[in-house]
Amino acid sequence: MLERTAVALDRIRAGLAARPRILYGLRGVGKTVLLTAMRDAAEEKGMAVVAIEASENRSLPGILLPALRVAFLRLDRMKQETAGVARALKALAGFAKLKVKYDDLEVPLDFEPEPGLADSGDLDADLSDLIVTVGEAAQEQQSTVVLVIDELQYVPEEQLAALIGALHRAAQKRLPVTMLAAGLPQLIRQIGRAKPYAQRLFEFVTIGPLDEKAACDAVRLPIEREEETIEKDALDAIFAQTQGYPYFLQEWGKHSWDAAEGSPITVTDVEAAAVAALAELDASFFRVRFDRLTSAEMRYLRAMADRGAGPHSSRQVAETLGVTVSIVAPTRNSLIAKGMLYSPAGDDTAFTAPLFDAFMRRVVPG
């Protein structure tokens, strides 16, 4: 995966067509780790990386503008503005006129805008002007600008559409600017609704749990590097309890190591580790999401949890709560917007965090 991404970036830098990757999957599968590795590889190639994390409380212009400004200042390695970089900084200043619509937008007062450049106040037009100017500056510097965006599902669809449209325009001009991103499963639908042609711009890669062999190797090999061993039954128990999700494998492996008094690590050690691992997950991985919920959202998720891991239809959840689908629809939509749930098909809904149904049953009375 990393090698193919590197090839795509090299092609874009050379002015050739290529489809960089967008990673999607549940929480805890390693999307951010892979995205970080892609970012590091781009930086090692001397590319100008603009790394941001989308937030449900921030606009895309609000987080993108300051990050681009920093990238441009770094792009001008000799500390002497070339014409392309100077124009790009002027485009940033003009783009700040969108502050009328996005009050979290920072205004770069240290650069004068160029009249007519990214200053119309229309996001679609201005972002396209900005990204094209970014690409022209990178081309002048014989470099490549790579937007690296995590949690892309939090970008509202009209802003996502503007970003995709801007990148499409830059691709048509064969400019060296592109995007690598990661997000939750609902991202695919969001991108499809925003710009149907986006499938031609990017390669979408689903990231899921490891299969049994890979999961067991992920636990076993680090132990063997320390010249210790773990029983096959213990590995089977870890796989069954974690379902192969990388983040959970790390927790079970760590706590199994801590629980063992010697080698080999046994099933008994794994059983003790499960208690500690779940307590740590409850206090951090799960709790940080749970604490953002309203009481209505807690009831909805608890009703889902009563039915298991899912996915579950809206009708099933409404029946569990003893209400109609229309009553709980706003709550369902709010949970999807917060990244707690996603809809794999139709009106079905599933948790974005693995094992979250068991957590809800532990912490919320039935």
C-alpha cells in the first residue's frame, strides 16, 4: 500500500495522472497510523505536506488556511519569495474574505490580496483558485503539495464538494497538488453525494480487522523478539476477544505480557489481561466518545447495544425504545454526524467503534 502511494505521488510530481488513496474503516483499525506513514514518506521525498485533522466544530477553510500558509512559507526554502509563492500567499489573503461565512477563518494580515484572485466569497470558485495557485507555486519550486487530512468525514458535504472540485481542476491542469485522507465508513457515501466523479480522482481503500493469522502474528512476534513465548490457546483467546482489531490487539498483548509471571503466556494470563484491557478501554478509547453523548443519544445507543453489535435497522431500534422511527430519526442523524454511527446500507445503522455495544451494556443500565 505504501509503495503504491509513493508511486502515485511521484507520478503527480512529474505531471502524470495518478490516484492517491483515501483510507476508510472503523475506529481502531490503524487508518491514522497508515496515513501518518504516507505523510512521512511524502516528507522524505521533499514534498510540502499540509497535514490537518478535520473537526465537527471547525470549517474546512478555517483549518486549511493557516496550514497552507505555513506550508508556503516552508516551500520557499531560500526565504526569498518566488513569483509563484508570492502569488499563492496573495491568494490566501483573498481567500480570507470567506470569513463572512466561516467565522473560524483566520485572516493573514501580513499579505495583500490580489484583486480577483480567490476573493469572490464563493467557496467553490475561491477554493479552486487557491488550490490551482498552490499547484502552480509547487510546480515553480519543482515540488509537490500534499494535503493530508484525517477524520475527513467531519467536513460538511458542500465544503467537501468544493475541495474535490478544486483538486479535480488542479488534476486537469496536471499540477503537483493532491490529497491523502482517512475517515470513517460513511465517508464513501459523503464523497459520492458531494462529487460522483470523485471515484476517478482517488483510490478508496477499506481498512479492517486483521485475519486470524495476521492477528496472532501481531501478538506473537513481538513476544518472540523478547525471547519469550505464548501458547496457541492464548493467541486464540486474544483473537476471539479482540476480533482482530489492531488497537485492541495492542491492548490485549500489553496486558497479557504484564499479567504473565513467566513464559509461556497462558490462557489464564489472557483472562486476567482482558479485565485490565477492558478497564483501560472503558476509561479512554470508549469513554472519550461516550462523554460527548446527550441523554437521548445514550438511550439510542443502549437500545442498539441490546440487539448486539449490528448493524440494526432504524425500525428495530425504534421498537426497542417503544417509539416510532420518526421520533428517533434526529437522534440517529446526530450520532452519525458525531461519528458514533454509520449507515452501511439503507436505514441500517452500525457502531463506528468495535465492541462499543458491549461497552454500552456495561456502563448504561438496561
